Amino acid sequence: MNVSHDKDAALGAALDLFWQQGYASTSLKDLERATGMHPGSLYAAFGSKAKLYCLSLERYATRLQTLRAELLAKASSPLAGLAAFITEAHPLSNAEAPLPVCYLVKATLESSHGNQMIEEKIAELLTKNDAVFEDIFQQAIDAGELPANTAPHKRARQLSADLAGLCFYALRADDPAVIKEMVSDLAHRLHH
């Protein structure tokens, strides 16, 4: 196995671990066990726990954007693609996710650790996500799916807030069927 593959696999393992446990609750020993790397190797590969965390957030955001783009490309319309993303690929709906919660939302809820680099990375990725949603809503307006007087930036912010609220609710919910129904309702409301 080559070094870049080891680093890539370690980043994937760290992402899953941070997503499940959070930044503050993940110890260096936890990272060693999950990645199979010793402390010196972890620091040589990633620089610091905070940098590794930021890289895991970037990987998550990139993965989600790729899934969203694939679903949009296959969909009959922008809103159909966005609905498919919400009901099929978003962690709220994806059984393969380490938790049924958006990693960025969870990171935001846990971001009281005061690390400026992490705070800035979370803000950057959330802003990019809102911009993607805004672009999709603009495409829906241009395609006639939404009225011309729709404010795409407001719709994007509202969708982000709705998804974050569902993620918060999912953290405490004990019935996945309830979350699935709420996600389906949200996807349906995209057209209104």
C-alpha cells in the first residue's frame, strides 16, 4: 500500500470517527486506532488534529457536492434533483452515513472549542453549500419551476435552516421513520 493511499484511507477513517464522536471527544488514541497510524505519522501526514479535522470537513463537503451534482445531472429538473439529493443522498436519508446527521451541522453544533481555523473552515463550507442551493433555486426559476419573483438566496437560506433543524431533531429522535417522513415533507415543499 502506498503512502498516499494510507493517507487517503486514514482521512476517511478520521472523517467517520470525527463525525460520530465530534472533535473534542476524539482523542489522539482514538485517531491512532481508527487510522492505524502512530502519532508521529499522523502529525507528519496531517500537521495537527485540527488540520485533520478541517481536511475531514472538506472531504465530506466534496463528497456531498459530488453526490448532489450527480443527482442533479440525472434529474428531470433542478427541483427534482434537489429533492432526490435530500431524500436519497443527504445523511438524514443515507443509511450508510456514520450518523443520520449532516457532519457540517454537527460540527457547527459542537464548534464551541474556540479553534479559529476550524470555525473558519465550517463557515466557508456552509457558505459554499448555501451558494450551491441558491444556484439550484435560480436554475429552477429559469426553468419555470418556481415563480420569477422567487428570491433564490432566501430559499437557499431557508433550505439550509430546515435541513439543520432536521439534523438537530435527528440527533435526539428515536424513530427513523419520523425523520424519513419529515425529510420527504421537506423535499415536497421545495416546489412551493
